[in-house]
Amino acid sequence: MNVAVIGTGYVGLVAGACFADSGNSVWCVDKDLSKLDRLRAGELPIYEPGLDQIVERSIRSERLKFTTSIAQAVTSAEIVFIAVGTPPGEKGLPDVRDVKTVALEIGKHLTSYTIIVNKSTMPVGFHQAVAQWIGENAQAAFDVVSNPEFLREGSAVEDFVKPDRVVIGTEKESVYQKLCELYSPFVLQGNPIIKMDPVSAELTKYACNAFLAARISFMNELSQLCEAFGGDIEEVREGMSTDFRIGKHFLYAGAGYGGSCFPKDVKALIGIAQTRGVELLIPQATETINARQKQLLARKVKAHFGGDLKGKTFAFWGLSFKPNTDDMREAPSLEIARELLDAGARVKAYDPVAHSAAKSVLDARVEYCQSIYQASEGADAALLITEWNEFRQPDWKRVQSCLKQKVLFDGRNIYSPEVIKAMGFKYFGIGRRLSDAL
Ligand SMILES: NC(=O)c1ccc[n+]([C@@H]2O[C@H](COP(=O)([O-])OP(=O)(O)OC[C@H]3O[C@@H](n4cnc5c(N)ncnc54)[C@H](O)[C@@H]3O)[C@@H](O)[C@H]2O)c1
């Protein structure tokens, strides 16, 4: 099939490469020429495990091509995906200006019947706006479908090629069948391709992210109760997650959620509901708790060291919003760094892949290091902020010899307080019974 994907970011590049890898001819379009030049030269502009081989293979077979021209990509395409960004806009609603620009441009270049697929996360009901924008210029017939994307950064390829389900929001059986054909290589194990109306498809995307974010915020709130009563959130989590009705995922208390999806989509759902006079209390609480949680680690540091942090140095272990990605959007590290720096501290940070992404958004006073050991050299405390695998079993003897004071703030509860304290550290986790007193 001839496919065009407009927007070559975390979603568009993964989708384009995976469609090409299953035999389709794919044009990936982006307005950012430097991004495309890097791709053509075999260099990925984002960090995503496993994606480099697929992109390299697809470019070599000439099934995957890159262009800045929507015209070039759309004229030959049977299916066009819109995968441009929809960042937070006014009143929490997503900013759809890039989608509008692209939709208007697509309309100008349709030469025959084409299916246009919304993969960007759009406000509920916006499939109609997209159809209207395309229709303003279109000389050929088209259908607009809502096909929300559920991939997770860090395991995006795996999620894309083995999705739990694919959601297709369309009223037309022929459109659904065409997309079933395109997605068929990814659902060989029988995972469903669910047909629903476009509004329900758009709502499903927000519902999933808001629900997962609510689970995290619920655990973060409970962790405070654990601290108040002397319980341990990790034991509570184990007791909960073994209940099959609850399950294991997204039940980890920590330094707050970030990324390009949860914060934006929770805000958007609240804003979208308000446009119809509906008040959504759970998403509102989810967001409030998360905002509070992102300040927690800095608050704990100040409670231990005192509010004035002049002369104190802190080692950040990890910067990205979660492991296996370089994405810094809404990462808790941004706020923690700013709080500590504003209180007079020095911050030295190490992340396995996010330094380059961090440099454009993180406070410029942060110093970048080549390892957690270098970051910990002369530091008064280490703060585990992102649970990268390589931080799980560091050389503790080396860590101890680097740190000025043996103090560890475990922002993701990945360490055993007993083990850490037995080495002579002061340990501060999130809702852990054996945390030292603040
Ligand atoms: N990142 C995720 O994990 C994820 C998961 C599911 C859904 N989504 C949704 O998918 C959409 C894309 O997200 P992303 O993370 O891939 O965004 P991104 O910012 O990584 O990529 C968007 C790309 O679109 C390009 N673009 C913008 N305007 C353009 C135009 N007029 N013409 C051509 N290219 C243009 C940008 O240059 C950029 O490369 C968003 O709506 C997001 O909410 C993201």
C-alpha cells in the first residue's frame, strides 16, 4: 500500500517505519528539514530502542522515504496519517494549529479517493474539523478516520508492532476494512481491531491516559498516608496488584508522572469536558496530586538540609521523564532542578541518553556529567529521579567514595531501604516505612 505519514516525531516515525517494514511504500513528511537530513544519513533524531534497525532496513529497501513536501507524499498515497504534535494550548485544550495547517495542505493535493487518518491526539469531535479543513481545498473524495495511538515511548516499536488493540473510529465499513488490511501484520495473534464511531475513538484515547494517570496519582496520594501512619507503599502496592481485578501496572508511587501524553491529555480531558459544562472530578484530582508530587522530592531535600541550600551540591541520577527515552517534556527533573538551584544549590546530572534533549529545556545552571559517579563526586546527596536499569545496581562502594555525605533520595522507590541504610546511608523514599525521619 502507498502510505504517507505527516509529522515524523515519536509517533510518526515509529508508525512510518513499521508500516514500511511490513512491505508498504511510505513517505514520512516533516517540516523540520534538519530532522529529515539526519534520518537520511541514518541517524535517529530521537532515542527509541529498536527503531534504528527498522529505519535503516526500510531506507535501504527504499520503502521508507523522507520529504518536506506534503504534495509529494499525498498525491500517490491511498492512506495519509496525520501525526503532528498537539501540545497543550489555551485552557488546557490541545493546540491543533499544526493539524489545521497540514489538513489544509492535504486537501490541496488530493488527486484520487484517499483515507485520512488522525493519529494526533485531538479534542473530542475534531475529526469533523479535520474533514472540514481538508474539504476546503479538496478536488477528490476522502474519508477522515480517528485512529488514536497508544504506544509508549521507550517501548514504542514493540507497542506498535504488537498492539493490545487497534482502535478505528469510522462509520464506514469499507474504510475500516482498508485499515484492517494495513494493520493485519501487527495483529496476527488475534488482538482486536475495534471499530467504533469517531467520537468514541477520540474519547477512548483520553480515557486510557486519564485512567492510567489516575492510578499513579492514587498511589502517590496513598504514599502520603503511608508516611503519616508508618506504612510502606511498596507493600500496599504488592497487596493491591496481586488482586487480578486491579493488576500490576501504573501503581508505582514516585516523583510524579511527566511526558508528552499524561499531563497534556489529563488537562485536555478536563478542558474538553468543560466546553460541554461537564465537570470531571477524578482527572482534576489526578492533575492536582501530580503537581504536588513533582515538588515532593525538592521539599524532602529542603526538609533534610534546610531551606537555604547555598554551598550544597546534588547529584541527579536520570533526567528524562521515564527510562528508555530521551523525552524531557514535563519531566519531574525540570521542576526539582529549578527548586534546588533557586535555593542556592549546585546540581550535577547524568542521564544515559537525555542530555541533548535536556539542554534546551532544563535550567542552564545544571552541570552535565558522564556517569552517576562523576555526578556524585563531592555531592551532599544523590537523587534517583529516573529509574534507568543501569542505576539499579550501581557500584555502591564507588558511590560512597564519591559522595560528600551518604544521603540518598529515592524518587522511584527502586532501592531496598534496609540494604541502603545498612551501608550507612540516610535513605528517603516515597511512602517507605524505613525512610529516615525528616
Ligand atoms: N509521544 C507519544 O508517546 C504519543 C503517544 C500517543 C499519541 N501521541 C500523540 O501523537 C501526536 C504526535 O506526538 P509526537 O510525540 O510524535 O510529537 P513530536 O513533537 O515528537 O512530533 C511531531 C512532528 O510533527 C512535525 N510537524 C509539525 N507541524 C508540521 C507540519 N505543518 N508539516 C510537517 N510536519 C510537521 C514536527 O516538526 C515534529 O517532528 C500528538 O498529538 C501526541 O499527543 C503521542
